[in-house]
Amino acid sequence: MWPFGRGRARKREELPSVDRLPQHVAIIMDGNGRWAQARGLPRIAGHEAGMRAVRRTVRAADEFGIRVLTLYAFSTENWRRPREEVEFLLSLPTRFLESDLPELKERNVSVRVMGFLDELPPHTRAAVEQAVAETEGNTGLVLNFALNYGSRREIVYALQRILYAVRDGTLAWSDVEALREEDISRFLLSADLPDPDLIIRTGGEMRLSNFLLWQAAYAELWFTPRFWPDFTREDFLEGLRAYAERERRFGALGDGGRR
Ligand code: IPE
Ligand code: IPE
Ligand code: MG
């Protein structure tokens, strides 16, 4: 067992009950640049500090008993940034996995990656693919990195695959009529993951920035002004407690409507 420290039992009590915990939490890790700027540091110093927040957050998610943690690490639009910043951002997965893979294995974490990997630098791609392969059989927390991920492009890609399946005859025209929502989900990059229950965005912006547009249909959204490098276990708990108090109705009436 990983040593969680003496505070574990007490911290467990602060958690909402298991049935009020989200299964899948997805985080838009934003505010690294502003965190650095506020300290008179270059933006990449913010990304460096952001990596430490990733480490803390993964540990916390594991200890809280979250099933799936998706972290938005690099979007298909982040290529628009200066080349040095892009290079730095894309070196972080390699560095993070180099330092943290042993601990992730110890924790029985299964590493996954969701995004357009072909376009990544070879070292980044190799590092994540190796981590995925080495942790494939693990049954604990699923740690899913959204890397070079963009939801609109994911949907285009899903459509292309459906159309190719029709062209190749693996999907018949008569099946097209019967296409269901689940069939679309199956062709997305998130195919074998449950939809996110809770989406957290740090850094104060209240938008999705092309993250999980289809999958977020009924996700609860929680925003915090905290910049990502400052995001703590306590902030995470605050988000989980807020989630536990929400009433998810999925279009029905919920408890309040049954009187
Ligand atoms: C999040 O922080 C990191 C990525 C988008 C990859 P930002 O770099 O966007 O930080 P801000 O939003 O400029 O402060
Ligand atoms: C979203 O943050 C992308 C990631 C966190 C990886 P951005 O900083 O790129 O989003 P915008 O540009 O402010 O919408
Ligand atoms: Mg940002």
C-alpha cells in the first residue's frame, strides 16, 4: 500500500459519501500563465508549477476514490502559442511520466491518453504510449490525459469513421437510419470511458474551450478563480462537496418535483 500519512482517516471524513462522489472528474487546468505573470516569472514557470499541481491532484483523486480523472493538458488550439511555449508544454508529459510513473504504478493507476497523437513530438508520444502500455492492466484510478485534444475535431473524426464504415460495408445504409447516441459515443476518443460527471475549470474563465462537448451534455460544471498551480487538495474537495449538493435531473423532475 502507498503510505498516505496519518491524516488519511480524518481527510476521508471530509469527503462526501461515496454515492455522492463523481465517478469521472475532468479538469480544465487553466491559469498557469497568469500565475507566473503575477510573480514576474516567464509563462513556462507557471507550466512547471502546474506539473506539481498535476501530481497533487492525481494523488488526491486516488485517495478520494475517484474512478476516472481526465486532465486537459494541451488543446488542438494550443499550437497557436509561441513555439518555445508549445515545446515546453509538450515536454511536460515526458518529464512527468519519467518522474512519476513508478508512483502511479504503485498506486495501481491506469494511464490513458486521448487526443491526436500523430502530431505530437515523437518523445512525447513515446512516453505516453509507454506509460499506457505499462499500466494497462492496472485496476485503480484511470488517469486520462487529454493531449492535443479538441472536441470538435474529435466529432469530425467520429463522423469520418462512421462514413468510412458505410463505404467499406461494415455499417449498412439501413443501419444509418437506426443510428443512436451510443453509436456516436462509441466512435469518440473517449469511447470506453463514462461521460464526465463533474468538470472543473480553474483560472476563473467560464468556458469549455473545446473540451468534451458531446460528453459534457449533463456534466455538472464547477469553476474556481484559483490558478491551476495553486490548486490544492482542499480546492478539489470544495469542488466535490459542491457536486455532492447538486441535484442532477437529466431533464426529469428530480426529488423536488415528486411532491
Ligand atoms: C493552462 O494555463 C495550460 C494550458 C492551456 C496548456 P494557461 O497557459 O492557459 O494559463 P493562462 O490562462 O494564460 O493564465
Ligand atoms: C484550455 O485552456 C486548454 C487547456 C487547459 C489545455 P486555454 O487557456 O487554452 O483556453 P482559452 O484559450 O482561454 O479558451
Ligand atoms: Mg489559459
